[in-house]
Amino acid sequence: MQFITIILLASAAIISADFPLPPEFDEPEFFSTSDPDSYRLPEDLDPINYVVEVTPYFTATDTKEAFTFDGIVTITLRTLKADLNALIIQENVRAINSVALTTEAGTSVPLHATNPFERISAYHFLKVNLPAGATLENGAVYKLTVDYVGNINETPLSRGVFRGSHKDANGNIRWYAATHLQPTNSRQAFPSFDEPGFKSTFDIIINRPVTFAPSFSNMGIKSSNLVNNRIREVFYTTPRMSAYLVTFHISEDFTVIANNNNDARSYRILARPTAADQGQYALKVGPPVTNWLGKYLGIDYYSMDKNTTIKNNQIASPYWASGATENWGLVTYRELRL
């Protein structure tokens, strides 16, 4: 018994030395005496689709700070209430540059001349104001576009978009940016309806540095082109889901370390190249579990979207705030848990 205790203590010491976070810890609990409804969005709007475009900066430029990103989100939404004079969504980003509203056909909708939007930071609200007396048409579809700047946070404990690093085979530091948006942190990645009850589809666009490896997101890459000295990666549209399930991973060298080589029922393990020998067990276990769950639930995973080939990727991150997170199509694990 004493020998086993010594082994366990030694293992814990090794893990703590290699990873900045303990291997397991409980999620923090938050308590507030404030009225919970004050922090909830009014159910005046129904999001239909998001287009989220992200341009990350891992090093500083003349106009950009290191570990920030430029973002543009366009939310197609439907009004569910008459006489709306304002739109409220959630955001917790670094800065809001501009806000614009159009009809579904693209006609500009005027905003308040002197106060087009307000950032209500205590509640993480972004309020978009129409001119006095102007209202939105009940049941109509509009497009809300927000140009903003976000942070690539220092650790995954901050959630949202965060940065991590590892050393390659030559001892060089390699950077990556990843997302941990559960439970209410999509608002750090893009202004959104950041409550699980609001569901929509998502189109993700990543403008990565040309020296970086192909990015990963919930879906596969639809197109990849050189634009303004960056690679513009457009991903396929996701199924309808909550905003906290959105994810993307931008890195210098993450790659596929294990693959079932089945395009129709793809199952891949992604990680840093120096962990290439750690994916075989996950590849052996994952596909049978996926098939079993499909039969048990009566819903085949790979048949849930008829318009494109659904990916089933599992990615190992050296730094992660929890054991794993069930992002659609790109489940993320703390590396020692995969």
C-alpha cells in the first residue's frame, strides 16, 4: 500500500511539472444575490445564422497588439415582438468598432444618430438603438453586423479565446489559439445570443498567418485561398446549435496524428506533432463508441446533416480548463485525458 502511495505521489509530481493546471479540479461555483433575469436576454429576437470572421495576431504589428484578433460577426435574426426600438445581444470583447443593421435584402436600417449602440458592461449587453419613434417590423428578418476586437487570453481558465504553446522537436516554441466557450463565453469570441436556449447555424471564417498549419473548427474547410498575405479558410455551415458549442483552433503545427481514413464516417485524432504516438487508443475506441451511441439513440451521427460530410475530430490541447469539452464536430480534451 505504501509503495502504491509513493507511485501516485510521484505521478502527480510529474504531471504538475509538465502541465500548468492540475489534472482534475472541480468547476467553480458562482453565487449572486442579484435578480438573475437582469442578466438574461429578452426573448425578442430569434437568431437564425451567424457568420463569424476572425483574424488573429500572435505578434505585434504597427497597428495591432500581440495576442488579439479582429472580428466581424453578422447575425441573421428574426424579430418576435412588435414595436422594438432596440436590439440587445451579449458581448464581452476588447472593443466594439462599429455596428450596422440591414434588412434581409440588404437595405440599411438607420440607427440612432448620436447613440447607435451602448455597451452595458455590468450585464455583458450590447444594446443597438434605433432613432426615437422608429421600430422594427414584427416577424421580419434583419442582419446585424458588429466589427470588434477580441483578446487571445493568456490561459484557458479565462475561457473565450485563449493561447497556448508547446515546444517542437527542435525545442522551438509553437503557438496556438483555441476556444473554450462553455458555458457562457461565446460572448468573448464574438457578440452573440450567449444562452443555450438560443440556437442557430454558424459559418466560421479564419484568416490565419501563411506560416501556420490549416485551422480546425466544428466543420471541415469549404475553401482556402490566399488573401492579403493570409490564408482565408471558410468552413462549412454547422448544424443548428447553441453558441457555446462553436469552436476553432488556429496553430502553427497541429496536425492529424491518427485517422480511420474513412471519408464517409471520418474519425480523426488531432494534436501537436510531438504527440504523434498518443492517438492510436483514441482512434481504436472512438468509432465503435460513436456507432453504438447512434444505434442506442436512433440517431446516426454522420447522417445528421445531408448537405455536407460531417467531421468527427478529437483534438488534444496541452492546456485546457477541464477534462474535455463537447464542441460539435471537434471535441477538445486536455492532452493527458485523451
